[in-house]
Amino acid sequence: MTSPVVIIGTGLAGYNLAREFRKLDGETPLLLITADDGRSYSKPMLSTGFAKLKDADGLCMAEPGAMAEQLKAEIRTHTRISGIDPGHKRLWIGEEAVAYRDLVLAWGAQTVQVPIEGDAGGQVFPINDLEDYARFRAAAAGKQRVLVLGAGLIGCEFANDMSLGGLKVDVVAPCEQVMPTLLHPAAAAAVQAGLEGLGVRFHLGPVLTRLQRVAEGLEAHLSDGSVIACDLVVSAIGLRPRTDLAAAAGLKINRGVAVDRQLQTSHDNIYALGDCAEVDGINLLYVMPLMSCARALAQTLAGNPTAVSYGPMPITVKTPACPLVVSPPPQGREGNWQVQGQGSDLKVLCHDADGTLLGYALTGAAVMEKLALNRQLPPVMA
Ligand SMILES: Cc1cc2nc3c(=O)[nH]c(=O)nc-3n(C[C@H](O)[C@H](O)[C@H](O)COP(=O)(O)OP(=O)(O)OC[C@H]3O[C@@H](n4cnc5c(N)ncnc54)[C@H](O)[C@@H]3O)c2cc1C
């Protein structure tokens, strides 16, 4: 019997690859394996669902049974792979060996967690999948005050959503501005002001050191000595590509599982895409790049080796309190930043020495200019 194409992970990367592959090949056996419940959902909705009163079931787009039928695939849920044996083209689920024709790692990134002292560590909720979201929703029922750890893109989106959903929101992060790795300070200030307009309170600089139960909820003790009263804590302090099993199998690792333009790892017949993959030196944890990878890899798996390329990849950040679209300069390219506009409506542009547009951040009403600017942007990976 022909060994299947095996995809590890049923997030957007795994399911979109399976869909693209099935457009080209309806026959090759396809097996998807996932540690979670295998429900299909759009992860970006996790940071807009609270205000829309959506629970996890409301965000689910399809059950795994329906996905299996649609994809003509076997889907094994609540199944965690524990090892890869590239030499014998098989993987391990505990003691069970599963042979593959081609193996695709679409196992995502894991939330960064830091140890927090105190007796309320169980009240810290990372939200990186539908099951995390369900746990958070259950814990948030009837609560009024949330502390968000992290002021990156996802922390700001949660702050906006939870604030719109009626929670009183405090944000704690050890940085000087919101989205420090993504935004020019002027654009960051505009976004922060927009969120503050909703009532979000920022505590930028300190970290959470201790979380303690008290009669009225929780007390969050910060490293600057201040104390914030809250009912639960959402952690959005970062994501780290999952690499451990790939490293143990001898695959090359950088910031993610290293793959070339054909999404192939350092080993034949093993590929990677999505949050776990570093594609030709670039690890992007967004939807647009993984869709490009899914289309290219589907071709390769169907017998037509295809290299991926990335065009401009602007990111629409879901902070309606201050609309934001950002396109950072391509990796390794430096330029000069220039700020135009005022108040919350800013056009922040980055040009190189020749005047070529490398990147931008648009806030407020200036987001209307994104289409015109996108046409001038260089590709992220030509
Ligand atoms: C709150 C939030 C909002 C976001 N908003 C946006 C946005 O607006 N726009 C945007 O472009 N991007 C956004 N992103 C990022 C985007 O959603 C991700 O880049 C994308 O969903 C990653 O998909 P993935 O399939 O690579 O990983 P995941 O969705 O994490 O899937 C990983 C899969 O691998 C499985 N798995 C892991 N380990 C194992 C194992 N050992 N064995 C078996 N299975 C395993 C998991 O169970 C899961 O099925 C957001 C992310 C978050 C967290």
C-alpha cells in the first residue's frame, strides 16, 4: 500500500495545504495528525471574538469529521506525534510507527511562558488556539477586570477586543511603546492613545512578578512595586516556533524549522510551513505567507516542484480604536523614516537612500492609502 502524505497540524497551514493539495491530487492517501481537537477555525478571530460574544463553538467553522470528508483524508485528533525517524520515513506516536511518503510539519508555534510567583498562576491564560480560547471564555464569565501581559500586536488586539466586550483592561509589558518590533514610535503612540481612549490602561516598563489571590479577585504585583487588581490574566508575551521534535530528528533549525524556497527541510521528503517554518531565512507568523507556502508546497507534493515567493505582506492590525496597517521593511533593509499627518491619522513611511519605499505604518484615516502604497512596496521575498 502507498504510504500517505502526512501533515502534522490542522491549523490554517495544515488545512490550507491539504485543500490546495486536493485541488491537484484527489487520490494520494492523505493523513492529518493533530494534538488538538481538529476543528477548523480562523485563528485571527481569537482576538475579535470576545466583543462579538462568540464562544469557541461560535468560532468553529467545521468539525474534523466534515473536514475529513471534504479533504478525502484521515484526520487523527488529540494525537501528539512524539518523534520523527527520517532515515526510515516514519514518525512516532508513542510506540506506534506511522510510515509516510512525504511528511509536512505544520505544527505551529507555542506560547512563551514565564514563571510567575504567587498562588494564582492558574489564572494566567495564553490564547493561541480554540481550546485556549474556550478555557479563557469559561474563566472570564462574570468577570470584569483583565490584565493583558504583552503589548505586541496580539496583546493590543486582545486589549481592544476585551475592552469593547465590556472588560476593564490593564496592559503590562516591559517595553517603552506598544508593538516595539513592528512600529515606529509615532504610530505606536497613536495606537496606544486610541486604546487609552477606550479606557485601556498601559503599564509599560515593568513585568508581572507575582500573582496573588485576594478576597475580591487577584492582585498582580509588578516589578516597579505597583499592584493591579484584576480577575484574570491573559498572556500574549510571544510565540516561539515549535522546533524540538525536528531538532531531535536532526533537521536544521534556526529561528524555526529551516526550509528552502520549496519548503523542504534539510531532509528529503520532509517539508514545513506556517508558524513553525523559517523559509529561506524568514519566519513570519502571519496568514498571508502561509497561504503562499500552501499553494507552492501543494504543487511540489503533486509532482511539480515549485518555489514560493512572497509579494508585499502588509498586516492589518485589528485595533479598531485606532485602525492600523503596517508593512515593515524587508528583513535586512534599512531606511529613513518620515512621519506625516497628525493626531491619530499618521502616514509613517520608510524609504531607502534612493527614495524607494521599503515599508510603512498607517494609522487612523491614513489606512485608506494602503492600496496605493502597496503597489510601490518591494516584495518580501522575490
Ligand atoms: C490571537 C491571534 C490573532 C492573530 N491575528 C492574525 C491576523 O489578524 N492576521 C494574520 O495574518 N495573522 C494573525 N495571527 C497569526 C496567524 O493566525 C498564524 O500565523 C496562523 O494561524 C498559524 O497557523 P499554523 O497552522 O502554522 O499554526 P497553528 O494554528 O498553531 O496550528 C498548529 C497545529 O499543530 C498541532 N500540533 C502541534 N504540535 C503537535 C504535535 N507534536 N503532534 C501533533 N500535532 C501537533 C496543533 O494541535 C495544531 O493543530 C494571529 C495569531 C493569534 C494567536
